[in-house]
Amino acid sequence: MTNAALEQNLRGILLPITTPFSSDVVDHAAMRSNIDRWATTGINGYVVLGSTGERVHVDEREYLEVLETTREVVPGSMAFIVGAGQQSTMGTIKEIERAAAAGADAVLVITPHFYRSAITQEALVNFYRSVADAAPVPLLLYSMPPLTGIKIEPETIARLSEHPNIVGVKDSSNDIAGFSETVRLCPSDFAVMTGNGTVFLDALQAGATGAILAVGCVVPEICVEIFRAFKAGELERAAMLQSKLTPLAAAVTTRFGIGGLKAALDLAGYRGGSVRAPLQPPDDSARTEIATLLESL
């Protein structure tokens, strides 16, 4: 995919897809089935083996097999982005090289976080610049403080946006003030994307170019329609849909986690499958609540 085509696809809805497991084995048939169905919903592409895809729960053989399966079925016109990010710069570069060899159009690189006190904003600048210098494909920054405890500050993102191989950022916080500042500081051709479905419309109003939404895996049409309505100036419709989306987005992320997301996928007619331990599936009460939220949409 050309950089121009990638840039265009980052101005829409991407899905950070799950990795379905069956009896603790990757269910490749389920993954193919889901991707084929999602491809008809108006989305712009996929993020494979990110945090939603349980990258930390698959070994290296499974990692390559998942990339092979997904690359085969994702249309060439849609963005195929692979999650990446080890704790060391060297490990991250090697992982990106493997992803690129498997056909990734770009990589979404999460912050290192194990040695949290040492991961200053200056350390992040050095990390991402070194990775971007060596990466054979473009990369997006990934700020996910709810999981890592590390936030990429707007000023840091702006500094990194100057690198020719860093093309965007996924901000999964709910800090709209910080998001607005990122948009203000970065050039217009830099993709500033939200990863938080509970503030999707707020992020669009703050200048988001697009979104990478876990809840979009369950209700992609709703997310696409919010984006379309906002772009068309139909703000009342966008706000109404967002009010319906927000409770479901919270349920399948912060409240019930990936287990909740996979349960919602099953209820929506996709193939969610199981999570890998130590993650747990939602209990009956949570499933009932998720079903009710889906029915309201």
C-alpha cells in the first residue's frame, strides 16, 4: 500500500481485531470469517495483534501464523496494521521487521512500560525515533495509559510527528483536552486517531482524523455512521448514536475487558471465541447486560 493510500485509510474507522481462541488454540477459520464480514461494513482497515488482539498471549509461531492468515484475507485496498512493541528498542525493531516481512502496511507501536520510572518523555522520543529510523514500514505511536501507565504527551507527539516515518498516533485515553492539544500541535497530514469509543464523537469534534475502536468490532456500522454523520454536519444524529454507543463501549473495554468484547462478538453474530488465561470470560450477569446494550443498538 502506498503512503498516500495509507494516509487516506487512517481517515476513517479501523478495527483492532480480537484473536479468537478455541480450546486455547488460535481459531483461524473464525478469524477469516470475522474479517470477511467486517469488510462489508464500511471500515477502512484492521489492526492485528494489538492489545485487543492479545499479542502478549501468543507465542512467536502463533504470531506469524496469525499474520499469514489475516494478510491473506484483508483486501489490499484496506489498511493492514500490525501491533508491535517490546520492552527494548532492539526487540521492537526485530518485531517490526517480522511484521513487515509478513505484509504489514504499517505498525502500531505501544510504549515500553516495564521500567516505568525510566520511561520519561525524552526516553520515548529516543525510543520512537530509533525505531522509526530502522522500521521498513511507517509506524503509528500508541498511547495506552490505562494498560501501561505511560502517556505520550501532546508535545512529545508533536516532536515525533516531524519524523518522516511516523505517520500518526492512537490515543486511547479519555483526555479530550490533551487530544485537542495534540491536534493543534501536529501537522494536518499527521493522523491523530482516538482509541476510546466512549469519547469518539468528542474526539471527532476535537479534530480526530479517524478512530481505532474495539467496540467497532461489535457494531462497526454504528461507528461508521457516527463518523459519516459528523462529517456531513448531522451532529444531532451523531450525538444520538454516540449516546447509544457509549455504554456498550465502556462495557466491552474498561468494565468487562476483552472477555466482554469477545462475548459481545458472539452475541452480535461474529465468532468471538475464548480469551486466554489469566483473562476470564464475563459471568452470566455481565453477558445479560451486554446483550441488553446490544439490543438497544
